[in-house]
Amino acid sequence: MVHVDLNKYRPYIIIGCIVLFALLTLWTRGIPSEGLVTAEGVNLLGNDPWYSLRQVEQTVANFPNYAWFDHMTLYPTGDAIHWGPLFAEIIAALCILVGASTRPEIMVVACWVPPLMAVAMVPVTYLLAKKIADWKTGLIAAGLIAVISGNYAYRSLFGFVDHHIAETLFSALFALAYIVALQTARSSPLSPKNLDTLKIPVITSALAGIAYLLGFYNMPTMILFALIVAAFTLVQFILDFLQGRSSEYLALVNTVTFAVAIVGVAATGFPHPGISLIFYTVGHVIAYAGLIAGTLALYGLSVYLQGRPKYYYPGALLAVAAITVAVLYVALPDIYNLLIWNLIYFFTASATTTTVQEAMPWSFAAAWMTFHWGLVLAAGGAAVLIWQCRERANPAHIFVLIWSGIILASTAAHVRYEYYLASNIALLAAVFAGAVLNMGWKDVTRLIGTGSSASAAPNAPEKQEEPARKGKKGERTAESRKAKAPSKNQPDYLKVGAFALVAIVTLFFAGASLQGNIALATSAKYGGMNSQWMEALEWMGSNTPDPGVDYYAIVNPETFTYPEESYGVMSWWDYGHWITFISKRIPNNNPFQHGVSGPNGSAAYLVSTSEEAANQILDNIGTRYVITDIDLVTAKFHAPATWADPDVAQERFQPHYLLPVSAGSTSYQAVPFNNQSYYLTMAVRLHNFDGSMTDPTAPVIYAEYLEPATANTSYPVIIRTEQMNATAGAAAVEEYNKNAPAGAGATLLNMYYQFQGNSILQPLERVPALRHYRLVHESPQNIFGNAGEDGPDLKAVKIFEYVPGATIKGEGIIEVPVVTNTGREFTYRQESINGTFVVPYATSGWSGEVKTTGPYRIVGTGQTFDVTEEDIQQGRTIN
């Protein structure tokens, strides 16, 4: 039989496999393009990609300049940009290179950049795995990173134009460069007297510094990898000391790498003030200088303690660390906060951050859904690296273990880091699979009868037998070993079984991940911005006054002032970037969670139950339009409630009560209900009631309950319920509470939205009208479906204008018939306050789509009034 020498063709096999994996990556990431590309451009996925495209357009128009401040968001102050220019500059350069100048062309070019960066991850991951193991492990890792799913896959899809995939790529590139620098320096006989011995280690370390800068210019989050290096350096110094090995290679690599980083950071300047690490400030220089100083101190201490008992070194480090932290805390609190407090804060979560999807903690269920058997394989890979370091610590292995551990902890704290972790899962899973492949390959080939030496795994030569030790004991040991050893051609079935099991699990992991990626990409074809929002924002861009600000300009925050005609748009922060990009209007808050909290934040406005307080917020921040949607008053309502008051959150408006799981059951479940405060919030009064006075028309729930302290429970326990009309219910509550037993009470409730759809339209008591808000546009979709003539008709997105309003003197209730742009008819009703009405709709002189179809009429008297648009805008008194 002729044996083919595969080693001769190995380079071509490796290149071919990497190309195939790269093409597979590109194909799966490109699937959404079939549905997202339109004549107007691309219907991007998520929220942040719309802002990335805004930055790309701005960068193309001003290339190569980059805006560190944006006047088209966070009115009336504008907002600082806290990430770097690299991602936007790469896309802008490509657009200029291929001649993409229109919005649709720029969008298409930009949408292919994340898939291409995912393609670049394939060779980078191959080289990483090859450096810490061998080429077979590299190919396995390259294959796994091509198919691994979850946030990593989603954020590298066509249509998700954001810097997340660039974060993963450049951080992995840094890890590769740093490992190469470690291996080069450790294997070189370093000598300051012979500069030739330093040349290659210095060059590779400098390249690691450049790789770090690429990540830094993309996102300041790259500081996380400085933390990884710092943790690795500490551990490796201790291991080297315990093993009696010099750590001068660590001193060289860290000094050069982060000296390059310092030079690069300083060369580009500091666009943000202060010493924060989450912005581009001088704080990064301080941190990198501290890392270098710490490394040199560790090296100096190891030299000083050389020859002393081994426990001296870790003991001394512990003492020095405690003293350093204490000194920083007392003498340099700013540096303490920069280096210590920020580290603690990073791995914690607050109530408000849990309302942000990517900032939520990572649950085990979510981890298993994303990586499933990859987690098991990765744990095996970590065990393999630890086992291989048991006698002689391998710095590359230690670095990978610490890198993976810190990224895992980061992901547990904030789910957004899952796309970083994908690289570690692929790498460690491949290490485990590759180790088992090498261990069992010979036995598998023996089992299938393909020979021995010719079929041995490449790069895994047969282990030479150890010579028997001298003496009778050594001879007996050798003889017994020989007697117990299987015959030359007899496979070890345990190794064969391990090989088969790991191969099956790895293939299953890869196959399931690929299937998940295809499903994810296919569903993304139908994703993008909600069509109702698109319609509403396109209308806003064409039918509201121009704010008088150049959308493409790069402005100086020190000298820029908004023109008098400018204004803000109030909505929830999720929609801020859509407003900027589609409407070219200026939102008062944005998905950076800026403009959300505080007395003038969107959260306080949307859940305010006082129109006067809400109006004051809009006056303070220069708002002219308010946009609401159905999610804001249902699925997302908890978010503004939580941001407005994290301690109480939505319980003020949607309290939980304990109810029996079923009739007669002794088991209880917590069920949310809507109370009257929910119906009084600005978001609900605008979206559900069009700002009109609304009376209850459906039965309400009369509930008697025991207080938590009385029932010894976490929530009140409902002991009796009855459906009543609102008037009878209010009377029953008053009567019960007059003589309620201690620790008991009665209240009126309504069903939570998910339990009864139209309950959001049924208040428990009268809801007063809003006097300064008029509906100017609504999207066409009725969220209740094709409702009949008597059915509810609630639109998905609504736009209101905040106006001074005209004053009419009178008593009672005034009303005016209104027809919207969709043909929906409603009557705006308002009850007088102190003998006056303040009305927001004009009955003449108004050219908008939402129109009145008659004059204002005071109910009961029949007195009518005509109100002009000028009256509304000037705040005139009519009579």
C-alpha cells in the first residue's frame, strides 16, 4: 500500500480549511442581507447600529476627522462620545475607497464590515490555538469560532453595525501578540550587554503594544486587557519565583508593550477631561504607567528575595499590596478610585443597569443556551492547561487561563461581554478536543487497522520508553510495566472511548451552534426597526420644523451653541438614535442612558403623575415633541419606573399581590396589577388616552388584602376580590377602610396588560385631560388587530406636540371632535380648573394631519368657541 505523506501538504490543508471556515462565517453572517436591504438603504438591527451609521456618515463627510462630541443627541447640551474612532474610520475609509457616497450605499458597505471582522477572527483564533498547542488545535478553534453562536454571532451579522465585533477581534489580536511576545522573550537569552538578544523580544513586545492600541482606539474598554495582563503578571511572577526561574522576560514585555501604549495614547490626546478609565482621559496613561511600575517592582522584589524561603515572596507581595491600597485610599483618593473602586464597581450591578439588556447579569440558563456543550469542553480545556502547567508553568497557558477567567467574570456581571467570551470558549474547547485527539489518535488508528507509525497523529511522536531505574526495585517496576503493557498493535479502549466521546460532543457543539446561527441570521432578515416607528420617524423628519443644526458638522463643544429655533424630542432612551438618524432631530436622551435619570430625565417625565411637574421638565430641557409607543406603556414600562425611583420601581404603579395558584390552593404566586397611579402617568395619559379626560367604563377589581407584615409575606396577600363598576368599587373601598382590621385594607385594581389586553385603556377613576399636548401623528397599525367599529383602536406609535395652549374661561367639561391622520376619530375632553380650560387643538388655521372637525363646545351650555393656531402658539385667552 502506498502511504501519502500528508505532512508535505499540511500548509495547503491548513490554508484550505481556514478559507472554508472563513467562507462559512461570511455566508452565515450575510444571510440577513436578503431581507434588510431596501431601496432606502438597510433596516439596521437593534438601536446602537443606527448611531454607528450616523457616525460613519459624519466621518465620511469630514474624513479623516472624527467627532468626539455630538450636537445631534442629548438636547440641550449635546453629548460626549466615549468610544474611539477606529471602527467608524475603517468603514468611512472603505466607503471612500469604493465610492459609496449616498446614504443607501454607505449603509450597505458598513453592514458588510462586521461579517468581515468575524471572518478575520478565523485566522486569528487559529494562530492563538496554534501558539498554545498545535496546528490541529488551531484548526479546531478556527472551526468553532466560525460557528459559535449567541451575542458574538448576532453582533457580527450583516446589519448590526457596531464596534462590538471589533472589540472581540482586536482584543483577540492583542492576546495573540502578547503571547508571541511572551514566548519570544522567555526563550531568548536576554542580556543588556548584547543588544541582539533584545531585538526580537522588543519588536514582538512593541507589536503587542500596537495591537493593544488598536483595541484602545476602538473602545476604552480595552483597559480590561490591561487588568488581565496585570493579574497574569502577578500570578506568573509568583510561579516563576516558586520554580526558581528569572522573570526578566515579563519585565521586558510589559515595559515595552505598555510604553508603546502610553506613547500611542498620549499622541492622540485626551478628548475627555478627568482621569476616568471609561473615557479617553489621562487616566489610561496613569494606569499603564502603574502597570509598568508594578511589573518592575515585582521583578525587583523577586531579585532581592532570590535564595530566600519560597513563601517570602507571596508574603511580601501581600504586605506591599495592603500598604499600597491603604496609602492610595488615604493619600491619593482619586488614584484609588481610578484603580480600585472602578474595578469593584465594574463587577457589580445596580437596579437601573438591569433595565439595560446588555448590562444585565448573565444567568446559567442564558450561558447554557448560548454555549451549551462548549462550556463543558472549555472547562476541559482549562483543566488540560492547568495539568500541563503542573510541573513547569507555561506563561502562555497561564495567560489564557487568567484571560478566560476574567472575561467569564465580566460576562457573569454584564451579559454584553458574552461576545468577548466566545473567543475563549472556542479556544479552550479546541485545546481540550486537540489534547484528546493527540492522546487517542494512535489507538484509533490501531482499532481501525490502518497501521501504527505511519498513521500516528502528526506532530505527536511516540513517547520514548523511560529507562528502568537502577536497582531491583527499578527492574521489577520495568518488568511489571512490560507485563501489563498491551501488545504493540492492541489499542487502548479507554483512550478510544474518550476520543470518540469528545469528537461527538465537539461535533454536536459545532453543529448545534451552526444551526443556531443560521436560525438567528434567518430571523434577522425580518428584524430591523419596527415599521411603525420607521413610518412615524420618516414623517417627523419631513413634517416638523428644522432644528437649524447641521447634521454632518463636527462642532467644538467649547464654542458651540444651539440656535434659537432648535428643540428637543422626548421619548424613552431606546429610541434616541432612531430619532437622530431617521428624523435628523435631536432627542433629549439616548441609548447611552444619558438624559434618563435625574429631575429633568426622561424617566421622571414619563412616569410623572402631575402635568405641571412634567411640563416643567420639558421647559427645562427645551422639548417640543414627545413620542410614545405601545411598549412604553406595557413591556417597557418597568424601565422608566425603575430609573425614576430604583428603590420602589414599578411597584408604585403596578404593585404585586399574592394570589392562590388555583382555587383552594395553599400555594401563592405574585401577580402584578395596574393601580390608578399607572393611568395617571404621562406615558399612559398620552399614549392610551390621547391626552383626553377619560372615565372608567369597564368593571374594576375590588380587592381586600392583608399587609405583608401581617401575613408574614413579601407582598400583600389578596383575601377577597369582586368585580364592580368603578363608582361602587370606590365606595366599597372607602367603607371597608373605615373599619378595616389591623394590617388589612381594600383597594381598586385592574389586570396587568399581559393578562388582559385592553385593561390599559380602562382606568380605575377619572383621568384628567392634559392641557398642553396635541396629537400630531400616529402610525397606522392598531395593536389590537382589526378591531370592529366598537372595538378599541390603539396605534403603535404616537407623536405629540407640546404647545402653550389657548385659554377659555368656563365651567364644566369642554370637548372637541378630532380625526387623526389614520382616520381614527376621538373626542378630546377636558374638565375646567378654577373656571378655565387650556386647550391644545386649533379649530382653524392649522394645516397638520390631525384635525378638529368642529368647534370647542362646553357640555351642558352648548356654548362654542373657535380657536386659531395662532391662539394656541401664543397662549392667548379666547373669551
